[in-house]
Amino acid sequence: MRKKVLVLGTNFAGLTAALAVRHELHGDVDVTVVSPDRKFLFTPSLIWLPFGKRDRDDITFDVVETLEDHGVGFEHAAATHVDPVARRVTLDDGQVLGYDYLVIATGYRNQTDVVPGFAEHAVTITTLAEAERTAVAWQKFLENPGDVVVAATQGAGCFGAAYEFLFNTSYQLRKAGLHKDVKLTYVTAEPFLGHFGIGGLPHGESLLGMFLKKEGIGTRLATPIDHVDDGALVLGDGEVLPFAFGMVVPPFLGQEFLLASTDLVDAKGYVKVRDTYQSESYDDVYAVGVAAAVDVPWQTPTPVGIPKTGYPTETQAHVAARNIAAQVRGEEPGDHKEFGDIPAVCVMDAGNNGVIILADKMLPPRKHGILIPGPQAHLMKLGFEKYFLWKMKHGHTQLP
Ligand SMILES: Cc1cc2nc3c(=O)[nH]c(=O)nc-3n(C[C@H](O)[C@H](O)[C@H](O)COP(=O)(O)OP(=O)(O)OC[C@H]3O[C@@H](n4cnc5c(N)ncnc54)[C@H](O)[C@@H]3O)c2cc1C
């Protein structure tokens, strides 16, 4: 009997894992993907959506056709419960699906209660719906400008997006002729500029400092946020930063339904994994992408999270696919790659400029790490968006 692989989630992690398992086993396996969303979303472009540079159709595509073309089934539903002992997953449409191997790739949700007033008074860009709400807020801001705050709260890990949005905001303020009149402030939990939640990279702090100085952006480092009022960010030390537009990046959590599977997940709902991306407790349950837990290896005065970016997500999905294929063939899972040992490959966009970020490892100790600033980084990001959407839409997950 052909083995059944069930994949929960169909974005970077889920789509890659589903197609890669089929590829590894030359199609001799039944793969089904479950997701409440039929669309693949290229999350990195959410930084541009509020400024009207992208809309949802530019950065999404329907995954069902892609999956069908590659012989993968699709259930348009949300998983509501995983029973790893009975090897069953319950869906919100009442179905119960059995599996031989399960891949949990359900990503993140915003921790909306991170600070009081975040959900009511701030906007964010971490989901498509939120980025669209932010686009409306930006239009209102342009009609009635005032000071702007971009912030990453205590516990946040997605600092790259915060910086990108900050520099894109500065660029847009210039374009709108508002740069001289608007005070732009960056509030972050990072202990120093360019920490990025990965401990920083050589010359990162000075480079980011230079960028911020050139743009006239004020900073509050290692700063917790106490709460968000209507039109003001109130910091841990009592300082009040009034804003006409306030974009705040919160921490992420794993999906709520996973919390009931206490032997699978940590307190945040992330699946505890080994370096094979098998769950710590079950050999036939895998987790990849944001859904997989990563321990923060340091303590900072204000807590910071880990950025679980696209490149490590894809790497984990391929490692999991190879290990599932090995298990299906009756072998031991032999592919091992700790999150911290996966290379860091990222482009930070700054509107018409940017920084290419490369390091031999996501987390220190590292041998190499380099930041390459310049307009070519912006062009690279534009090109990469088109390439990546093409690659995923056509299911070419074996390409880099
Ligand atoms: C604004 C922003 C900018 C970013 N920029 C970059 C960047 O420039 N470079 C970079 O490398 N990374 C970037 N990232 C990080 C990148 O988006 C993540 O690495 C990537 O989204 C991880 O993919 P994932 O599939 O693990 O999770 P997600 O993208 O969160 O996908 C989760 C999937 O699970 C599905 N799902 C959710 N709940 C259920 C359920 N109950 N049952 C079944 N399915 C479910 C969802 O519908 C979705 O398909 C950025 C992130 C953000 C928010």
C-alpha cells in the first residue's frame, strides 16, 4: 500500500514539503495538503502593499492548480486537532484524515495581546489582511500627516520586515514631500541596531546607524512598549511617542489548535523538533518553517525572538522531505540540519536601495557574515519576488 503523507499548510514550508516528498519518491506516495487558504502568499512583499506598490493579486497565486499538476491532493479546510497516537487529524469541515507521515507547516499568528492597545490602535504588515488595513491607514495619514512610529515589540523576531518597512516609509515620505516635516522614529527590542534577532553581523550596527542617520530617523533601542493609545506609543520608561501613523511588528505564535497537543508543542504552540525536523516525541510527525520551535540562544535586556525566514524554511522542508522518503523506503532518517546551522540569505529592501545579508549560519558562532549595501539589493529583491513566485507556482521546488 502506498504511504500517505499529510501536510498542514501551503505556504513556503507546506508547499515546498508537499512537492519535495513527491519528488523524492518519484510520485510513489500519496500526498495531501490541508489549508484554509487556497493562495500562496509571498510574504516578503507585504512591506510594499501599504504604499500601493503591490496588491494581493501581485503577490499570491492559487495553489490548487500547482498541487494538481504535481499529483498532490488538496483539502480546503483548517486542521483543528492532531492526534499523533491514532495518527489522525481533524478538520473544521468535520473530516478526520489518517496519515503515515504528518508535516506540520502551519506557520504563525500574531500575538495580538503582546501589549494592550496593539490590536485597536496600531497597524501591522504581518498578514495580507493586516497589510491591506495598513494601506488604508497610510492613505489617511497622507491626507492628514503627523509623526510616524515604526516599532518591533518585546519578543518580536521579524526585525527584517520592521527595518524594511521603516526605510520604505522614509522613502515614501520623501516622495510625498513630507520628509522634512514628519518625525520618523524606530522603536525596537533589539539591544543594538542590526541585531535582527540573529545576534547581529559584522559592521551591521554601524551600517544601520549610518542609514538611520542619513534618513534622519530617531531610535529607541532595547525598549519595551508598555501600551498603544489612540495616536501614541507609550514606552516602558513612560515616554510617550505621539503618531499619526504607527506600524508595529508583534511577536509570532504557533497556531492555536496545536496547543491541545501538549506532547508536540511548546508553550507558544511551536512544534518541538529534532535536527531531522521530526517531532521530539513522534518519529512520524514533522514540523517545518515557522511552525517548528527554535530556542532563543541569548538573553537580552528586552526579549527578542528569532526570525524564521524563507531560506531556512525551504531548507527544513527539503530535509523533512528527504527524511520522510527514507522512512518510506524503510531507512533511518539520515538528513540532519540544525536551524542555527542553516545559512542566512536575505535581502533587506529600503525603497530604492537595500542591503544583501549573507552568513554561513543563521545563529552564531559564525565564520562568515557580510552585509552588502546598495541599489543592487533593491533590484535583487524585485527580481527575486518574480522568480520565487514563478518557481513556486510551477512547482519547481528543487530550484534554489
Ligand atoms: C512582513 C514579512 C516580511 C517578510 N520578509 C521576509 C524576507 O524578506 N525574506 C525572508 O526570507 N523571509 C521573510 N519573511 C518570513 C517568511 O514570510 C516566513 O519565513 C515564511 O512565511 C514561513 O513560511 P511558513 O510556510 O512556515 O508559514 P506561513 O507563511 O505562516 O504559512 C502557514 C500556512 O499554514 C496555513 N495554516 C494556518 N493554519 C492552519 C490550519 N489550522 N490548518 C492547516 N493549515 C493552516 C496557512 O494558510 C498557510 O498556508 C517575512 C515575513 C513577514 C511577516
